[in-house]
Amino acid sequence: MTMTRSGCKAQVLLTARESSTRPGVKSMHKGFADSAMGTLTVIHGLDILNHSPAAKVTWQWTKEACNILSDQQLSSGTEILNNYAPKSNEELIMGYGFSLFKNPSDHCNLALGAMAVAHINEVLSQRPASSPLQHAALDLEPSAVKPDQVADLPNPIIGVGWVRLIHNNTVEKANRTEYLFSPGFLEQASIAFANAREHGPGFLRTDTTLFAGPTTRNKLHTACAIAMILQKQQTDLTSSNDHLPTWPNNQRQFHAARYRRGQLLILRTVTDSIVTSLRFLAGLDTSWPRDKRLLRLEHILKAGPKEFLIDFRAVLHVGFGTRNAEKIRQQMLLDSAFTLWLCGIWLWMPLEMKSENPLSARPALPTRTADWVTLMHRTYGDESKIGQQWAKIPASEEGRSLAESCYNIIRVAASKNPRSIYNDSRADVDRLLWCLRVIREETFMCPDLEGREGDENDEVMLFLD
């Protein structure tokens, strides 16, 4: 189809829409060469062409005409379609007033909080100027990005991204769910969720999947945080259902309902897939071996020397009235439980490797656990060997109150069992403050892996890396 400039008259009675060159639409117009985004133009007449994400078209400009060429074989009577570039249903509704069924470019927008964005900007400001995320001011909406064009992308907007499903028949037949995040979003999220000892993000700018490559604490924290963000968006989207008509009464409501269904499908599918992967790692699916570096409350209640576990469970029973992991979780006492566990582990470890030291006769802790505690002491205390005193740890009023509560629990438990590992003068409030600091830096929140709803069932996990 060709329209000359003389045919583009103001009196043409058509609704003009904006058109531009974007990924998926080729342009041969010299004026587009200097702009990665393309130049917005209004082409009266050509704007009546309907959109199809599968259409392969080329825009061709000359001094006298603007041509749109189909790169596909078209039989007689076939509708000529344009390609508006990859757009989500939200963009199609807002820009053009329609939506697509099973839109392959549909995605769910994601945004990190203001504090996370401020932290990311602070980290990025300290990078060399050549770092790919150094400059973030740009005019690109996330939906215009294709994952296979990462190498050519300008810098992504800080704290903003999207996730979309991969529509692939082979994947569906394999009964697996695949999804992609916008390039740069996982790197930014991993910067936001890094703790004091993690240097650099767990993901690269080119990473668009969560569970590819080696597992690290930062990657798991990022995956859990994103899953909880998706859960929150799902809750917000469904909370207004009672105020919506049960059946669309017009085209506007029809496309709005399609948009909502598409958003919920993405949110539920991606969240369920992330939780399934976490269940595998945590050993809740017996068809997959557990990653023994990943610890839930249930694991620390069972792993370790028998004598230590007896003392640890006794302390929990004194302090919480239960040794049941689910009940402790529902009472939101996970910080205290992990703090008491770390304190006991610290006290159990041999402090001097001498044969005459009676502590060296104790059953050894798992090597991974002992190495992790040593690393924690070097990271969050001084770098001398374990057993020497460290500087006083500043704490909030809430933190000190929790440490004092744990100290009182230990004193009561020790009075009932003088032989307890916790009956040790080194288990003072300062020691417990150190343990609490380590736990709050190293653990991370995770959505419930048992399929239960409610914040009281959220998990706390620890990854020994």
C-alpha cells in the first residue's frame, strides 16, 4: 500500500494515530537513523490498518511517498495488517482502545519502592562511568524492550521493569512454566536486596530468568522478594472484584476485563512457578534433592548434634511454650528462634583447638555450618579468631529489647538444666545482639511454601554460602 504526500490532506476524515519505528518494525527512513526510539509521525490513511503482532512489515520513505511493505506472501482478499510493535494489552487499550486475546507481548509491570530505588542509585553512582547502569535517565518504556535485544538496549529505568510469560508450545507440552523479566530489572532488584557482605549484584544486566546459574543467597533473596511483590499485586488486583460488573456491558468493560484476566494469569503463574522452584530447593518436593545450604526453621530444629538439639529445643519450649515450627512461625517469633539457634551454635563450637580443651570432645557441627559461623564472625565482628571479644554493637531500642528477651529465656532454661550449652556466661545481651544482627542481615522473607495464606505463614530462610 502506498500513499503519496499529495494524498495526505487535512480533510481526510480518518482518526489519526501515532506511528513510530519500534523493535519488530523495520524502517528505511533516513530520519530515523539518529534516534534509537524513532520519530513519532501521523500518517493519515495508513493509520486505519489493524494491528497484528505477527505481521512483518517494512516502512519505506522517499521524497514523494511513504510506503508500508508487507514482508509476507498475501493472497487475494487478505487483510493488510500493520505491526504496532510489541505492546502489552494495557498499552493497546490506552493507546488504541482495543486488546488482544493471548497477546504474546502482554506483561505485568513491576516497580521497586522508593527506598530501594534510592539505594540502587547510590550504588550505581559509585560505579565507573562505563558501567552499563550508570546513567538511568531515558525515555524508554519497558514494554518496548525485547529480551533478545539486550545488547543494543539503552540503560533501563531504575526500579521499573516487567515480567511476561513465554508462549511456547514445546514448553507447554513439557508441563513447565517459562517467564522472562525485562533486562536490567533483576540486576537492580539484586542490588536493592544485597546485604552488608555481598559485593555486587547476584544478577547481570542481561539476566532475564531467576534460577539460571549457581544459587546464591542474593539470588534467592531476590526471587523471594519478587514473589512477594507479585503476591501483593495479585491481592490488590482481586480486592476490587466486588465493585466490578459480573459481565461486561460494553466494549470498554470487555477490554478492561480481558486486561485484568491477563494480569492475574501472569501474576499467578509466575508466583506459583517461583514458589515451586523454592519448594524444590527447600526439599519439600521429594522428587528433587534439597539444597542443604538452604535452612528453614524446620531444618534447624532437626540438623546438628543430638545433644545440641536437645538444649536448643528446651530453650524454645521455655521461651515460646512450643517447639513446633508452624506454631513459632504463626506467633511471628522467627527472629528470636534463629537468634537463639545461632547463639547456641556459637557456644557449641570449640573455641580453642587444643587437645586438652574438653569442648573439643563434643560432636562436631556440620562443616558447612561451622564455616558459615566463622565467616559471620569475620564479617560482622572483628577478624580475630572466634572466642575473642568484639566491639559493642549499636542496636535500636527494639533490637535491644528482643536481645534482652532472648537473654531472659536463656537464663530460665539454664536454671532448669545447669548442664545446658546455654548455661554459659558468654551468652550475654551483647552476644545476642550480635546474633540478632547476623540473623537480620543474612535471613530473608519468603512466601509460604505450604500453600497457606496470610502473613503469619510467611517463611524466614537462611542460606549458608
